[in-house]
Amino acid sequence: MNPQAPTPVTAEPVVTTTRFLPVPRERVFEAFSRPEQLARWWGPKGFTNTFHEFDLRPGGRWRFDMRSPGGDVYPQDKRFVEVVASSRIVLAHPQEGHNFRLTLVFEDAPGGTWLTWHMRFATEGELAPVRDAVLAGNEQNLDRLEAHLQVSRYPEASALTLERVLMAPRESVFRAWTDPQHVKRWWAPEGATTPHCSVDLRVGGRLHYCMRFADGNEMWGLGIFQEVAAPARLAFLDSFADAEGNPVPPERYGMSTEHPVQTLVTIDFEALGPTSTRITLRHHLPSAFPERDGVQQGWTEMLARLSTHLET
């Protein structure tokens, strides 16, 4: 049985980030609860930490300095509100203008742990101007946690790689990947349609889509953008989803237990001239699992449909 992602909290003003980690829950909790470990990975990419106080109990204080890659120092003073070993940590960050409560939930899942990271701000007015930065920072923070846990997505050598030259300018090809009205015309294997597609094109934004097959069955998917560099590159974390956009396990759609829960997809767009573009798609997957050939066939058919779409 594959892990079921927890249902996201939808109340505003809240930012929710989830990550499946293929290690035991106790090990993930230890990375948060032991200050010598936490100091090594906490914060966005490139940040370092100096801890002054870490008292992991309700009412306890966590004081430390975060130093940016450019050398700027950001003093932090947090209070622990709730601590349940291996299950839950709640802490308050009562900073004027940046006041939030962080709730970390650790849940067992087959093959690992679901970590859910809720940040509830005091007001929507405080969250709105920093929402994009918070989403990007959370993903970078969890990337650093993965690296600390020595969790690798999948090695580059195992990536499924497809290249195709398309007879269209690079900007047009990029738009075909990111404009929902274009995506709906090609984003499905041969014989299937795409009745729904929404795109929030920003780091942390979502690609949510539905594929409808000839027999009437539907399959929903979710992408969380990790990189948006128009018109040169896209990267997103890909998973199965339901109609509301919640991640669901692959078995919901009849996949094997070996099918990965979440994978990375990158697309590079290279201009070969004013009217032609080479795209290189890399889908980072395990080197062997039952559906791998089907994934390759699906992408091959979709890229063929994209080519036809751009020519019409």
C-alpha cells in the first residue's frame, strides 16, 4: 500500500507544504528535535544557523541567528507551544509584521513518513506580500532536510529523458506548456482528453489537471512548480491527485505499490532558431518499476500531440 497524503488545511491565512520522506517517522522527528542536527539544515538554501537556546518542551524557547548567503543576520526568537514526540511540534513566531504559528505533523506512511508543514499567519495582510517567498523557502527547507537525511530523489542516471524538436518559437512552446487553454489541447496520451487544467505559474504554484480516457475513466494529477524560468526552463514535483487538488497515492488509479509517490519533472527549452525549439524532458524515476515503460509511452504520445498542436 502506498502512502496517502494528509488532507491539506484550507483555512486562511495559511500556507501548507507537504513532503513524503522515505525514512521512518522517528528519524524525521529526530532531525527536528536534536539541535545539532537541526542547525545543519534549517532555513532556505545557503543559510546557516547559530543556536543560542533550544528548549524543546511546551513553553520552551528557541533562540538562534540565521545568516543569509550574503552575510545578513536574522535573529530568531520562537516559543514551543506543543511537543508530542515523533508526532507533532507547534511553535510560535511572534515577530511584529511576520507573526505566525508553525505546526509540524509527522505521520506514518508505507515506506516512510508524511511531513506536513502548516504556517498560520496572524492576518492575510501579513501573509500576502510574503506568500511566494514563504512557499519557495519551505520547499528549499525541505530539500535541505532531505539532503541531511541522505534521501535522494532518484539518481540522474535513472531519469527518463526525451528530446523533441518542435517547429515553433521558444516563447510559443513555453506558452503551450503553461497556458491552460493550450495545455488542455495536448496534455494527455493518444485517445484521451484533458477536460480540466489550471496553472498557477510561480514557484510553489500548482498545475492541476484531469485526463479523461476513452472508457470514461478519469485520472487527476498535480504538479508543484519548483522552478519557473520563462521561456527557458520548468521544473515541477509530480503526483497523482483528486479533483480537489489533494495528493493521493498511486494505487488510487490502479498503480503498483512500487510506483513512486512523487517525482521530479524538468523541461528545458532551447531555441534552435527563430522558428524551432528543442525541448529536453527529464522525468526522474526509479530505474525499474512496473509502470516505467507506460510513463515513457505516455510522454512520447503527449509530445507528439504537442507537436501537432503547435503546427495547427
